[in-house]
Amino acid sequence: MLVDSLLRLREYRVPQCEIVELRLFIYSSSSPSPSVTRDVEEKRYLTLRTPFTLGGRGVFLFPKLIVAILATSPALLQPKVIIELIGNSLEMAGKQQNWVLMVTAQSPTNIAVIKYWGKRDETLILPINDSISVTLDPEHLCTTTTVAVSPSFDKDRMWLNGKEISLSGGRYQNCLREIRGRASSIEDEEKGIRIQKQDWEKLHLHIASYNNFPTAAGLASSAAGFACLVFALAKLMNVKEDQGKLSAIARQGSGSACRSLYGGFVKWVMGNDVNGSDSTAIQLASETHWDDLVIIIAVVSSRQKETSSTSGMRESVETSALLHHRSKEVVPKRILQMEEAIRTRDFPSFARLACVDSNQFHAVCLDTSPPIFYMNDTSHRIINYMEKWNRFEGTPQVAYTFDAGPNAVLIARNREVASLLLQRLLFFFPPLPDTDMDSYVLGDKTILKDAGVKSMKDVEALPSPPELKDNVPSQRHAGDVSYFICTRPGRGPVLLADESQALLHPKTGLPKKWTSKRIGNPIG
């Protein structure tokens, strides 16, 4: 490095000549000042058109640099040789300045079965009650994020689903600040990259993120997004915090994001500390603990909801008496009951708790002034059909839950029930004519095979469910559901092994073209 060369020059001795004083002049313009040119012969300075690494134990970045050696003694040893030595160091640094260091990660979304709704601190995103969620398999619903750092980047930039967005918002800035503050030194000998802990504050980032499911439609896209952002940045910056500490950072981007730092069944502990240090996520059980469960999501609408979760929560906290009764009297008991149901794999209790908590959450929304309507007529029909089926069987077959949107998340007790569930959903909500079944049922398509459905003809031939036989034949609502996603409980975030799955170009750090079909295989 440059400083190593300078230090060696200071110690250099030859007969009857030594370096009395050696000073390094750095100018931000593209040419040396007159005072420097008077003291330094032609070619005793070097102009760099791009940033380079400079420093002893740290990294300093400049857009344009001129470096000159000035000696106070006329007995200076071979000025030309000294300049050449330093020039070689600078040339090496100049070659290194074009590096781009990247990390790509994939994180799941999650669906709460005991809901989080309402904050006691808007800035730190501290909830008014605990919540519990199921992490969904990222093979079917996930966010993929690439984060990159380079001395050639002149500012932080982010692209979401191919469109550049601003990073000026407080939530993004909170996450970036918290991760940068915990960064550690890294060294990549193969690429010749060395970044010291304090240098992360000076380096800029490029971020590209892609959701393979609808954004802002009530499927917790922000949870997956901020969890993936924090996880990827932590890996890039060599942050040595555990997942629990990272969950507290992700929480400051989106509350539910803290739960997406783990797979399986996750509890977000509301905590008591004013600074939010104890408001973190913990894993109750891994995704393999209860792998009988199958999840089918009915995407009723992929449009962005009219009332965001952030504004909806704020209005509920300010106006809903039911919300405060729920958070103080109801949720604490349900949390304990749900934890026990998960521990013992008690599906009837699990289903009952999930359904009543979802319904109460939407009752709180109606109790808000003005009332908030996240569900629509199709959502209500799905609840009605699931309730009839569960009552007909005498024990719950399916749990339903709705977040802040009209889309239904239906949890079947096992794979056999899941095939019966999909048959019912296709009977009540068939696709429009000429619809390709491969585009109507996504995710784990083996459930479709188990249901005995291959084409529209099979859908048209589905019999009326037995729980409706004594009633007037039910109306079928073709086109009311956009599509279904079949999935299951899944793992937490991981790094992607295949560099081709990066969303940013490895040389420029700018976005590549990206489609959902390119989601790669994870590490581990």
C-alpha cells in the first residue's frame, strides 16, 4: 500500500544523503497548485481520475487526487526514483478502486396467527402486544436482495422490483445506520479488498430487491423485504450479532420483519424497555417441528391496499377501545395458548385461536374511526365456506387468517386435507375460461395433482362439497380469486450460492434484468 512505501522511504539511507523530511500533499482539484509545481519537477506528481484506497490502518476515499512528494532538504535522494516508487503504489491502488463487493440473500415472508396491530412507539416500531407467526417457504414466497459496496459508488441507491426508490425514509435510514454502526473489518485477499470497521461510514451502497409475490397487498412483503435487507447487509459488513439482535434492527424497518429472521414458528416479544432493546423475535419451533401443515393462499387482489398498515395502526390506537382491551386482556392469554398448541401440535386449538384472532383483528379495524375495510366480499365468502366445512366435520380441518388485506391464508392440518381444501377452493372460485391451470395454482403444484385436477375440465367436473348437499346449490364465483399459492412452513433467510442470482452486475454494481423465474438455490 502507499503508506507502506512512504514508511520504507523514511528509513532509506545512502552515503552522504538522507531524507530529512517527507510530506504528502493531497489536492481535490485535477492539477497541482503553483506552489507544488515550483517545488516538484515535472512528473513528480500523479493525477488519479477515480477513487483509490489510501491510508495506513484506514481507508480514505477521494474523487480526484493529486499526490506530490515535497522535501525540505536539497539533499533529497533521487527525487525521480522516489516518485516512481510512490507512483507504483498509486497505480496498484488505482487498479483496486474499481472493485465491487456483493452479497445476495433470500428471506421469507410470514403470516401472523396471533396478530400484531398497534405501536406504542412509532419511531422504534414497538408493539402494544406480543405476536406469533408462521414463516412461509421461501421457495414459493420470498424477497431476494443483493447489496453491494464499492469506492466508486457516490451515494446510497436502491431498486425495488426494478424501479429505483428513495432511501431517504426514516425506516431505511434506521436500518442502514444500525448495521453500519455494528460493522466489522473485512479482508478479501483474492480480490485484494480490505475494509476497516470505521470505513463503512464513508462507503456507499447499492441495493436491489425483488419480491416474487404482490407488494403492499397484505402478504407481508415489507416483512420479507426489510428482513432480507438487514440480513444481507449484516453479511456484507461482517456484523457479528446473532439473529435476535438483527431482528431488533429489522423491526425498525417493518415490525413484522423481525419475525422473518427465523424459520418455522416465531414469537415477537413486545418487550418493556423504552429503547426497544428487548423487543425482539425468538423461534418457538423450527419448520420441521410441524411439517404436516400445508398452506394455501388465495390471492383475492394483488392491488395495493387503500389504507396502509402504518396509518391503519395509528388510527386504531387513537380511536379503537376494542384494540386496547384486546392488547391488555385477550392477547396475553392467546399467546400462551398458541405457544402450547404449537408445542404439542394441537391443530384444533391452533385453528380455533388463529381464526378468532384474525376475526378480532378485523373487528378492531371496523371499530376504528373511520372504519378500515381490508377484507372484501370474496374474503367473507372464504370464511363462510371454511366455517361450514369445519362444523360439518366436527373438528377443524382448516385454519384461516387474514392480514391487512383481502387475501386468505388457509392452513390445512395435513396434505390429505390440503387436497380436499384445494378442490373446494376451485369449486367455489374457478378460474375464468381458457385459464392455464399452471398460472392459476402456483407454488407446490403436487397439491394440485393430489386434488386430481389437471385442466379446466377437471375443475368443471368437481362435485359440490358434502357440507352443502342439504342446501341450495352454491353459486360459483369464477374470476373472484386471481390465483392460489400452495406452500408450507419454511426456513429463515439464507445466502444464495449462485452468483448468477445476484440482482446487481458484479462489475458495475448496477441492476441486471430480473424475473421471478431466476430465483436460485440457497446455501444450506
